[in-house]
Amino acid sequence: GRTGFAHLFEHIMFEGSGHVPVGMFDEWLESAGGENNASTSSDRTNYWENIPSNALELALFLESDRAGYLIDAMTPAKVDAQRDVVKNERRESYENQPYGMASIVIDSNLYPPDHPYSWSTIGSMEDLSAASYDDVVEFFKKYYVPNNASLVIAGDIDPAKTKSLVEKWFSDVPRGKDVPPSSPPVVYLSREKRITLEDKVQLPRLYLSWITPPHLSPGDAELDILASILAGGKNSRLFKRLVYDLQIAQDISAYQESASLSSKFSIVSTARSGHTLGELESAIREEIQKVKDEPPAPRELQRAVNGYEATFLDRLERVGGFGGKADQLNSYYTATGNPDYFNEDLSRYKALSPNDIRSIARTYLRDDGDVVLSVVPEGKKELAAPSRAGGMK
């Protein structure tokens, strides 16, 4: 009944604070040559600024004012305005977007209703409409406190002077009550679920999804590499077979969506005109079975690991923004308590063997524990992937 609050706050945080009028957060940063943005995932809300080093104190002032004095400037009218913005974002990104409702349908079927991953970060229309001003204030006081936040400053800085500036601007922001850790129910699918969703689309699309180990847990890195082997580029197994050889698919992708409580492994493919999702599923499952029967060749594994390492190092060439050094330091600290977790993270991938990949495919890509979603054009249910023995509609 309180879904979408974290994302709603991502918007409210830019609506002015005690000493920063509405619109000035962006204007003052940009006039100093900076930029900023924010994101909300299922695990955390992330705010960042890229600024010249001589404008560091401006950024600290702006962030500390949001942390300590946001409620001073927050009004029911501002909450209502941002609530409407978020509702429109939901319509644009999900309800009126081709295939846009797929992730919401999949997550609500992968996870039990009382699990925090069973709903989208954007929240439901009903919960957004029901959120009162007092509810929003209570949320801020509970979660937006220094003891529930982490701050990273990276770049051309003097560490001692920077710490002094942080103390100057944040020392008057009071600590809040301890935020209890989430205690979600155990997630396990004992049967396959099959769903057909009609949508205003031209071509049918197939989604296969499994529950997998949490971020940084054993199995997480293996599934990243398995995704690359299956669908990471034009030389991958599924791309070569479905798109090039059989020419039954327009596209195909696979990915391990890592999160702190549990992760999700997905394979997504759009059928070519004249082909059904049943054809796609049969070919996909045959390729998955090949990995279960025989480990990938060492060369194939090494190519996938090399690709991951190149992407990993490319992110570290940037200081700020999404995925840059500052973002990675913060992400590692949030997940492990150790911001300097770069080597440990990359080592997970470089230590993998072909048998590790086969073992993880056997363990988690089960035929009796997945969600199969067919998104088909309106009135074309016959294009959906058919039920199999043991499946559940």
C-alpha cells in the first residue's frame, strides 16, 4: 500500500529546500558548470552531481540543505504536483509503451505479494493516489537521514579540506532512528508460470525469467557470463541461431539483473513476422540444454570474461555520472561496507571455469521454476508460447 515512495521522493528532492528556492538547485549547479541527475532502483535511490572541483562547496551546500531542510519547503501542493508527474511517467514508460507492462507482470509473478521486488519502483496508480502529505513526510523522516545514507566525493580534491567541508555543511543534520533491515520472504518457484499479455504491438515478444542469487553472491558472476555466452553480441549462441541461422527472431538479449535480496535472469526475444513464440522458445531451451549438458569451451568463456572486464574498466575511466568511479565506490559501500571492492568484484569473473557455467545453468535455469511471458498483438493469442506438461497458466 506504499509502493513508489522512493521514486516519488526522487522527484520531490528537486522541488526546493529550506534555503534553496524551487528551480535553483539546477540553475546554480549549471551556472557553475555542473550537471546532476538521480535514479531509483529496487535497492537504493542515487543522486549525483558532476562539478568543477572549485564548485565542490556549492554541491555540498545544496545536498546538505536537501538533507536537513527539505520539509521546510515541502507543501501538499508540491507533493500533489510531483505525484501527477510520476503518474504521467508511469503512463509513458509502462502503460502506453509497447511491451511496457512486461516487467511489472513478470515481477508480480516471480515474487510473492509481500516481497518488495514484487512491485515496480514507480509504484501503482492506486498507491500514488492514496499517498497523503503526512505519509510523504513520515517517509522522509524515516529514510532520508544521515545514518541511512552514504556520500562519495571523487575527483581532483584535497581529502583533508574536503572532509572539513563535509563537516561544515552536514554537521547540523541530525541523525535519525536506525532503519531496520528488510526481512523479505524466501523466494522459490516450484512450478512454471505461463502468462499471455495482449498489447498494442506489431510483433510478439517472449520473456523467460528465473529467480537467481543476490548481487555479489556465489552464482551471480557466473550468470552474468552465461548471459554473455548466450546472447552477448552477434557471435553468441542464441543470436547466431535465432537471428542469423533460423531467422525466426528480430532480436534477442539475456541478462542477470542483480539486486541485493535476490536477482533475476532473463532471456528476451522478439519474433520475426510470420513466426510464433513457440518456435523461439523451443530453440532457446535447446541452447540452454546444451550448456547444461556440456560446459562452454575455454575460449568461449574467456571471450565473455574479456568482454566483461573491458566494460568494467571502461566505467572506471569516468569519475562521475552513472557507473563512474564515484558511483561504483558508493555502490560497493552500500552492498559490502567496503568502497574499495573493485578487485574483489572483478576477481569473481576472472576465476570462473567452464564447469562453473554449466553448474549454474543446471541449478538455476530450471524448467519447473520460471515465468514465461508472451506479449502478443491484440487478438493474436495463437502466437503465444504454448503450455508444456507441468506448466501453469
